[in-house]
Amino acid sequence: MPISLISWLLAGVLAVTCLAVARSAWNLGERAPDISRMALLSSLLEAAATAAFFRLVVPWSTGTTLLWMVAMAALSVAVAGAVIRWPVLPSHAGLLDFEESEPGSTEPGNEGTVRTRPSRKVKKKEPGRRAVATRAAVLATVVVLSFAVG
């Protein structure tokens, strides 16, 4: 009984994780892109590695298999959203967000707004190439282990 409850919990966590990645990939409810390419790629790799790892450790029943199918459908939708929205997404979040200066502080001869320093809107640390490569290596390792285990 406890193993069945844990397998349901793990399958539910996987489904919720993949649904959250799909939501961020399609940017539901937002107008401007709120996630960068690297952050989206990192979250996709992390969700896929989690799914591959859970495939190895969860004892599957009919209900948990249904949750697995929901998670894989959500992950597929997330990948499709990432592919479709890739050109629109910024390469790194916060690099082009500048605060506008106060209206009266423009220099003489400069009619436009003066862009000063980057905005502090971005609170999450942006994943770098090393973090994405690490997540890809973890995914590859788990996939190789799953083939070896059967």
C-alpha cells in the first residue's frame, strides 16, 4: 500500500512538472515572453530527465500509467511550444530590459528616453550553458541506464 501511494505521488509530481513546463513554453496568460531560451531549454531537459528517472523507479499501475501519459503529452506540447516560439524568445532574460529615465531628465538635444541601467525585474538566476549541458548529460545518463536496465 505505501509503495502504491508513493508511485501515485511521484507520477502526479511528474505530471504537474510537465504541465508547468508546457505552460511556460506556450506562455499562457502572458503577452510578452517571460522566459528565455536557455531557461526553457533547461526546464525541458530537467523535466525529461525526471520523467526518464521516474520510469526506472516507479512501479507502474493503470492509474500511474495514465498520469505518465498525461505527463508525456504535456512534455510533447512543451517541446512543440518551444520549437514554435523559439525565434520570439530572448536568448537571455533581462539583458535588454532597461529602465527608462525620468521624463525631465533627458539631456538637451536628445529627444528620446535615455536608457540607463538594466532593470532588476529578473529575480531568477539565468541558467548558463554549463547548467544546460549538465542537464543534458544527466538526461543522456538516465536514458542509457534505462536501456541497460530494460
